[in-house]
Amino acid sequence: MGSRWLLLLLFSLTTSALLAQSPPPATPTEPTVQSLLNRIQQLENRIDQLEDRERKQETAQAGAAAAPTPAETTTQAAVTTPAPTQAPPTSHMEEHASMGEIRDTERRFPSLQIRGFGDVDFSATDQKGSVSGFNLGQFVLHLASPLSEKVSFFGEVSFTAQPTGYDLSVERTIIRYDYNDYFKLSFGKYHTPIGYWNAAFHHGAWLQTTIARPEMIKFGGTFIPTHFVGVEAEGNIPSGGLGLGYNVGLGNGRSSLLSKSGDSGDSNDNRAWVANVYARPARFYGLQVGASVYRDKLTPEPGQNFGEWITAADVVWTKEKPEFLAEYANVHHRDELTTNTWDSQAFYVQLAYRLPWQQSKWKPYYRYEYIHKPEDDPTLVNVLDLSGSTLGVRYDITNYAAFKGEYRNSRHGVNEPRVNGAFFQTAFTF
Amino acid sequence: MTTHWKFASRIFALSCLCLALVPLSAQRHDVDIAVVVHPDAPVSNLNLSDVRKVFLGDRQYWSTNIPVVLLIRAPVARERDVVLKIIYQMSESQFKQYWIAKIFRAEAATAPKVVYSNDMANQLVTAIPGAIAFIDSKDVKPGSKVVRVDGRLPGEAGYPLR
């Protein structure tokens, strides 16, 4: 009987002591995580012991086979032995292990990394004559390869489904030389640094929150030149906590087909240039504010020349709680023959929020976008006025794949009826 | 009776073990995370925003000839949790997505290198020029170059990385 009372007393003492000492915000998962950490530590120690044993055996065998020459011994000591004042003396075995790890993490040149992006889409709208159904999005391969400590190559190719096959296109091909953080020079074809989205999200729908890019910067569109062939300098601007940076480019600009860049050569003797300045203030981590200017001369047909000025501004908050993206652009065209001018405007505002529940997999979003173009602008023939809303949600199935579902309500053109549509996409990277 | 006493003594021993582990666990969560750099890196004091800039890949060179080499512990390590929470302010999946986008946006050539233990971090940070790592301040090897963050060293009041 007495022992039962003693047991009860001990139990109550123990639980009360534990409750008194445990930290208040403890979560139910902490003991599990702690035990996992301890287990990992034990396993790491065990691996170290086994590796040491293996190395001892190897050294014993090597020693029996051939003694090292004095030169070899000296070289090894010079590389691996730390200065006595910097670290406690380490054994030869530890030095050997260290060199192995260093070799494993050494940068090798070239070292090609390839990442693929793909998406499968479904769409249905109430627009007259439209057909609902599935379609394959772009199949995209991104390539990155450091060629030396200061020279890197980046490439991007896309395969786009067409009724008669697939279109293969080189979307970006860039060789970049890094002098330092303030000056990096690249040559090739890149996404024109006008505004935020075009240079932040590339071909690969998984990278962006929504199913599609805003209409003003859609691939294949003509409102803003999305690609640029030439030379670009970029870097940080010494500005302390303001976090200023810049991009300046000189290149071919638009080809005679205005939706394309001049990959195979310029359409005239005039070079296009672009300048972009942005700030990422240290005090507001996640905030970026930028402004861009683009200048080109368009020659859609021989004898037809238009001056083009694009001015743009953007404000983004890149954290996902919330995510806020807003861009505005004005495109000014001037006919060099008649001196007639046209100004077209476009903007979008996108708001998203990564919900904290269910491992933060859900991200609802909303975007409003607007385009206005003078009806008689002879250059932006394929651009229609637009006023549209997109309401959707993204669900990240894993770290590398997502489902997206959207409802869109938009009006394309003047006095046209509004169109409702449902869009679904699964986008992934591999 | 003897059986009961045996049982009671086992409970008592278990209770003592639990009581001993609780303060150990609490201590582990209080340990500061040191920012350690290669001895040749020309830096000794960084603001938290500078550390963030370095680890976000926005600052990629200590000087013209010394590129920054980022070392970060593998998932589950406490050092990584602290870095993700305080420096990146991202979840594990956001961190992965951030670096995929960063590399293929052509803004960085490589992602941070993953290290699997503090021993490995200690060895690599002293061996690779330009390397920077986060190491549990208790595991930092003597003689390593520990950077002040916001003017404070690990263990000092107001040190931001813990």
C-alpha cells in the first residue's frame, strides 16, 4: 500500500517538475524534432568513426606498399595544416577527410546545370466560337553553366505546341562576365529589363504565381518588346541601405515583326537601348521599386520608320504574405514621316497571399489589368484594349509542382462583350 | 513488495533522466549561431541586412577577386532553421524555389553549398577562400574568424541570430 502512495507521489512530483520547467510555447512536435536531431548527431558520430577506421586501414595498406617521399609530405602539410594560432592541431586523418570534402565542394568548370519546366492546361470560355479543351504549355529547358569564377553561361530553349508540330525557340542565351558586384557585362539574348515581371519570371509557368503572364508583357505580344539581343551591363550601385541597382543595355531592338527581337540582325541601322534602375531598401526586406526607359526605332516595313519610347515603373513586395506586384508602362510612337504621335498605356496590379494553413500550400490571388491603345496607332496592330480581372488559387503539391485554377472576366477591344473563362494548369519543374 | 520497489526505482530513474534532459534541451535552443568567414575575407562586422544581402545572393563578391561562397547546413539542422527564419524569412520550400529562380534568372551561377555537420562547415569555411557559414557558436573551432553582426558577437546581449 505504502509503495503505491510512494509511486503516486513520485509521479506527481515528476510531472509537476516537468511542467514547471518546460517552456510555455512548446509545440507538440518539438520532442520529435529534438529526438531526430539527437539521432542525426549519433549517426554523424558513427559515420565519423567508421570513416576513421576505413582511413586507418587504407593508410596502413598504403604505408606498407610505399612510404611517401619527403616532397609529397611537405606539400600536404602546407595545404592542410592550419596555423597553430588559428586552430587546435588536427590529426592526419582529419586533414585527409577535410581535403576530400573540399574536393567535393570545389567548383568545377564548366559545370552544366539543366532544369526543365512544363505545364498542362485546360481552358473553357463563353466567348463565341471558342473551343474548350486541354493544351500543352511550353516545354522549357533552362541551362546554367559557370565557365570560370567570373564567367557564366545561361540559356533557355522552349518547345511550343503548334497544329503541325513543335516550334523550337532560343529564348535566352547569355554569356556573362562578372567584374564585381557593381559591374557585370553580358552578351546575347535576354529578357528586356523593362519593369519587373519580364526579367523576374521567364518561360516556365511554375516560376510565376498565376497561370499566365499579364497581357502587356505576354510572350508573342507586341505591347512591350519581351526579348532583346545585344549587350547588357548590370550591377549594384553603392548606396548603403537604399540597395540601388541598375541594368543598361544596347541592342537590336524589335525586328520587322514587332513581336520578335532581332536575333538574326537588326531591321535598321539604329540601335535600341534600355536603362533600368531599381531600389531594394534594406529596411523593407521584400520591397523593390524600379523605373525603366527604352528607346528604339521601328521599321515594320521598308520606308516606314517610327520612333519608340517606352517608360515604365514598378513596385513589388516579393514576400508571399502578402505578395504585391504592380507595373505601369507608357508606349510612345512617333511617325518620322508625318510626325504623328500615339501613346498607349497599360498596367496591372496583382495581390496574392500564402495562407499559413496546410503547410502553406495554398496561395489565392487576384489581378486586375488594363490596356489602352489609340485605335489608329499603326504599329501596335495586334494589341486590343483590355480591362480584365483574374481570381485564382495556386496549390503547391510539392516543392516542385503546383496546381492553379483561375476565373477570368475580361473585355478585349472597344464595345465588345465581357468574356468569362475558367482556366486550370498544373505547372512543374524537374 | 520488492517488485513494487523495483518498479518505483525505475520510475524514479526515468524521472531524473527527464529532468536532466529538459534543461539540456532548453540550453540548445538558446545557443547563438555564429557567422564564420574564411580568414582572408575582408569583413569583420556586418549589419543583419548585409548578411541577408550576402545570403540572398545580391552581394556575390567580398572584393573584386574574392567571390562569396555560401555554405548552409542541410535541412533539419538548427543552424538552417535560424537562417531561414531570420535571414531569408522563408519556408524550406520557398527557399528552394528562391534559388531555382535566382539561378535560372541568371542572377547567380550556383546555389549555396550544403554542409552536413558543423565540423564540415568549420573545415570548409577555413579552406575555401570567400566562404561564409553559420555555425552553432559552441561548435566554432578556436581561431576561426567570427563576424560581428550589428556590432555584436555570439553570446552578447542583443545578438540577432539565435
